[in-house]
Amino acid sequence: MRTVNIEHHAAPLRQQVLHAMRDQILDGTLVPGQRLRENTLCEQYGVSRTVIRESLRQLESEHLINVLPNRGPIVTVLSEDDIEAIYQVRRALEGLAGELFAVNASDAQAIALLGHIVDMEETYLQGSVESREISKHRFYELLLAGAGNEVLAVSLSGIHSRIAMFRRAAFLDDDRVKESMRELRGIVVAAAERRDPGAARAACESHIQLAGELAVVAYTGRLSEAMEPTT
């Protein structure tokens, strides 16, 4: 069991533990189906059972863990159908976001998105995993702000939480990042430069279609590795 160093004097304990547990799920340290025993987690993180329970409740709300009867919390296990269903909804929502941006965004919002895609040449294309996550998050903040639909923004936030592990994996793959960058440029040109709602929707949907196909491959590979017997 690996002990995780938690700085008791820095950020609130629950936030530190939550961040550490979330990272371990997203990077595969905690594998799909793994049981999360409270006493083991308390020892590992050096915190109280209350802190662990609060963190587990938050992770459950993010769909990163499930709490099963008679078993307790486990790292979420998804089927291929689950992933395809999630990305089907994501594709429709992000297509709508691109369309609405083209129609509703102010000139200032369009300029901000055009400026950010230039910044992404460094922060995303040439960046680290961390800077790629931040840069992509900012891209969606700008896209959704310009779309001007709060219900859509909240819905997509929930979807993005559910697919966080797939996005983390994509940020590790330089070839996928290059392809993703090309797709993002296409979205920005259609939505912010040309203001073409149909083209913006199509560009967003195409981006998510490929992301979903890659997510299925990456996750089923991770699941297979997690279920291999150790020798």
C-alpha cells in the first residue's frame, strides 16, 4: 500500500484527499472495479473516516465511483455500451454548443475564442498533460459562454466529469493531441470566424465522434489489464 502525503496545513483536507483520489482514478492507479475500503484509505491518506466519506460522496457524484450494496464503493466500471451512450449525448450537446456560439456569441467572445486557439499552439499542442487539461477546459468555458445557454453548460459539465478519465488518456497521446488540435481549429474557424452554425455543429460532432471511438479502445484496454491475474 502506497502512503499519500497530505499537507495538513495547506488546502482543506477534503480537497487534498479528493484531488489525490481523483488523480489516482484518472491515471489508472486505482483501476476499474477496485474496492475502496474506508479503513485502508484512512491509513493511506492519514486522515479521518469523515474526510474519506466526504471525498467518496463527491467522487460518486462525479460518476468516478459507484457504491454497491454489500460491497461499498468501487471504482466505476463502464461497458462499451455505456461509453458509446455517453459520447452519443456528448456529441449532440457539443454540436449544439458550436451551433449556438456561431449564432449568439458577441464579437468580443468570438475574438476571445480565436485568441485562445492561438494560445493553444503552446499550451495544448506543445504543453504538458496539466497544461493541456487547463487549456482544453478554457476552450469549453469560452465556447459555452458564447453559446449563451446555462442549461447546456450545466449538462455538458456533468458529461465532462463522467469522461474525465478518457480525456486524461487523450492528453498523454501526442498524436491524438495533434489531431485534436486540428479539429479544434476547425471548430473555431466555423463558429468564431465564419459564424456558420451548421459547419460549427458538424465540426464539434466530428471531433466528439472520433474521441468516442478512441475512448472505447483505450478504456477496454485498461479494463483488460486491470482484470489480468497477477503472478
